[in-house]
Amino acid sequence: MLQRMFLGLRTVIYPAPDLPASKAWFTKIIGRDPYFDEPFYVGYEVGGYELGLNPNADVADGAVTYWGVPDADVAFAALLAAGAVQHSAVTEVGEGIRVGEVREAGGSVLGIIENPHFKAGASPPPVGDGPGR
């Protein structure tokens, strides 16, 4: 059942062909340094979720949102069976975290992530009454 497959939003990864510029900008607006900072990926923890910068991602694909799933292989197969097209196969990216991407019917890239370390709300929520709170 597809609607029960997604556990919730987990990660958004932005293409960052100029990684130093993107890192400087996001560090400024987030107000702290990334927790993970390598030439191939920069990661920030924001409100318990991941904001990532990938210098090798295709800008034409835009930002990719990853949905948490309990089993990446099962979710990936279900998405393909529902008519999605493989964009990148399920792969382990370290520490037991597994990701995959499909192109959904409208053409956008949708990511799935199986992350045994995820804990919602790991950092304090933002202050204020703005939208999304």
C-alpha cells in the first residue's frame, strides 16, 4: 500500500555546482556550520531534518526531496510498479543509510531514504509564528 510506505519527509538535497558559494550562503542563513563537510557533500541538520548540498547533482533536476521509508528496496519496487521510472538505484551511502531516486509521472525526481539513525525533531524548532509552524 503506497500511502503507508512513506514515513515522512527526511531530506532535501540541492544541486550545488559552486559548493563553496552555496555552503557560505546556507551557513549564513541557517546560522551555523554544517555537521558534515566534504568536497562531495555538505550536510546541515535543520529542525531534525537534513538539508544537503551536492556539487555533482544536476541543476536541471532541481532539489530532490527524500521521503523516509522502512525498507528502501520494497519502497523502490513499489514506486516502479506504480509507474515511476528509475533515476538512480538504491545505494548505501554510509552508516546503514540507503537512498534511491525515481522520476515520478509528472517528471520530478522523488527520493527515498532508509535511515536507521533518523530521529524527528532533533533540534529546537524555529522561533516565530510564520507559515509551516
